[in-house]
Amino acid sequence: MQEPLSMWRVELIHPFVIHIPIALLIVGSVFWIVSLWLHKRYNFLRPSARLLLFIGTIGAWIAVYTGSLADAQVVRSLCDPTVVEQHENLAYIVGYLFTAFVIIEWLSVKNYLTFVSRTYLRFGLVILLIVGCGFLGYVGHLGSTLVYQQSAAVYQPTEGCVEFE
């Protein structure tokens, strides 16, 4: 009798790691944008958003790394491996966008960007967050396409499911 594969396969670490950074980046973006209007009444929003976006960005880069590890295992079983490449390339863009936001926000907090108008800086950061969330949504869509349409990292039982007897 053949045993089913372990749940600790390298290609399953990526989906385990990615879901928390997705939530952190989206919620952090919403908090940061909302804090532009409600910062006087809810003064905890901006610091909370900074923390969520910082941790989410680190998590996004960990997800990119684990996705690269999973790529070697998953790509050989796919019908259309170009989706994996697009998923990976856009994941790098998401990482770069949110990293740029974190760095620019940190520089603005430390008053290193005094030569830029505060209004322009905030407008640029809002655009960066919106674009980052848009790319994040599309990367997630491509990831779900890989799993649900091409069965990436999904165990396919043998004929008659003899390994479960």
C-alpha cells in the first residue's frame, strides 16, 4: 500500500505563508488611507497601518521566496506553465511596490523628504498603495488559477484510491 504524500511538502509551504501577508497589506493600506481623513479622531490608525504594512511587506518577500521553492515542484505538472511565470513576476512587482511604500513612508516620518510637498507625498503614497493592492489582487487571482484550474500542488490519488485503504 502506498502512503499519501505529507502535508509538509515544499510546494504547500507557499500557500500556508501567503495568506497572512495578503490580509496585512490590504488592511494596512485601508488603515493608512483612512488615517488621512480621520487621524485626529483615531490617532492609532497611522501607526497601526505602518506596522501592518511593514510586517506584510516582510511576509510578501517570504512568500516570494517560498513560491520560488515551490516553482520547481509545481511547474512540471501544469498544462500552462506561463501562468506560474506571470504569477512570479507580478509577485516581485507587489514586493517592490510595498517595499517602496515602506521606505518612502519611513523617510517621510524621519523628515528626510522635506523637499517634497506633504500633499504630493501623500497623494503619491496613496497611488502606490492602490496600485500595490491592485497587483496583489491580480497575483492572488493567478495563484488561485494555478490551484483550481491547473491543480498546482494538489495531490492526485491513484486509480481506485488504494493509498487510502
